[in-house]
Amino acid sequence: MQSGERTIRAITFCIDRHSGRYISGLTVEAIADVLAKAVGNRGSMAEYLFATVRHLEDMGIHDPHLWQLQNPVAERIEAAYALNR
């Protein structure tokens, strides 16, 4: 993608909202439960969330939904880490 003089490389993910794999109506807490544990071929969803928020903020874009997920996800990871000590 071109942005002025810069070329920006990005990977995007999408899902068909009519797919049986698409789930809607989850609370922030339920989403955080999933994101704190989910890992795919490209890494953890928590890392993806934190990096996405950081990069959007660097570009001056504030996504309140993604922003509000950060603390509950981090809390779940910290709690899981504490249990495994």
C-alpha cells in the first residue's frame, strides 16, 4: 500500500460474518478470555492486539474497542503467568 512517499506492508485478516466460525455479541470480558490464550501460525492474539493498538496510535488512529481490550487481556496473561510460577 502506498501512503504518500511511503510504502506500507501489511497483513490483514478477515472472516465471513455468515460463517459458522464467526461469533458475535461477546462481552469485553469474554473476548479478553479468548485473546489472552489464542495463538496462531503468526503468533499470539495478545501480541497482535497490543501491536495493532500501538501502530494505530502511532498513526493518530484511536480505536476505543481495541484500546479497552488491552487491560483485561494483560490481566489474564499476568494471572496465568503467576499461576505457573
